[in-house]
Amino acid sequence: MTITRPILALLVAAGVCTFASAQNLKLRPGLWELQTTMKTTSGQMEAALAQMQQQLASMPPEQRKQMEQMMGGMNLPSSDGSHTMNICMTQKDVDLDHVDMREGCTQKTTRIDARTLKVSFQCAARTDEPASSGEGTITIASPTAYSGKQQVKTTVDGKAEQMNMTQTGKWLASDCGKVKSWSEK
């Protein structure tokens, strides 16, 4: 059987396309918007957030502003556990597949396939939050979008607590502006 040049060219092109699609998909470095939703097994965090928001809402505007300033502009989750924040991913973060790293945490990332990452992490206790650990998966939809699910284990008031988190990341810009990456803090 003789293979003509056009057919051979098509076979080579198909092989190159298959090889290219099997390459690991990487995220784009820069400024990202991260939306996270957390649900605890006890519901304790959600109840505390709802109570805090009710208290803030009932304050006179001047007192509320003062309280928010005292809290240092913390971007707290809403009572349903949803939270939006901007993060910066450097080229090094992207090369190492470090997605949504936090200060004081170590992360291990393993590639499952070209679009899927398995992550495990441990975070040391800080003054504003207890130690935690967890694992999950990140699915890279494109260089500018990803989603993930994680299970986080921590302690609240001396009792073990598990949080189930879902997240989506959306690339905003190549310049992070004033937002520092976790490795720069």
C-alpha cells in the first residue's frame, strides 16, 4: 500500500495535534479573581458570619466604618460561606502548579493529567486562624480559568471541623498591581 504525500502530511499533522493537546495545560501568570464557597460540617462558621454581618448592618454608618477599619479591611466570607478575593500568581507559581497558595502554608501538587491537579496542603496556625490541612483537585479549563474542590480539616473551639470548599479562578490581567503573590509576602 502506497501512502501519498497529502495523506502522509495529514497523518503527521494529526500526530502533532494529538501531541500538543497532551501537553500539560498551564495557567497564565498575573492577577486572578478567586471565588470560594465554604460549607462546614457543623454550620458553626456560617452562623458566626451571619451574626457578625447582622451586627455590622445594625451599626450606625460611622461606627460600622470604624469597625471595618479596625478589622483591617479583611475580606470576610458572606453568611453563605462565599468569598471573593484577588490573588497574584507569578510565573514561578504557574510553573510549579501552585494554585491559590496561602501565606504560612506548604502545598504538594501532583499532575493527574494535562488538565487536572491533585493538591494537598498544610497551614500553620496564625493569630487569625487555626492550623489546617486538606486535599483536593483543581481542573484547568483554559489558561485563564480553573475550578476546584477541596476538603479542609481544622479545629474550631477545640473541636475537629471539616470544611468543603469549591472554587473558581478567573484571570483578570497580566499585571498584579498592588496584589502580592504568596511567595512575595
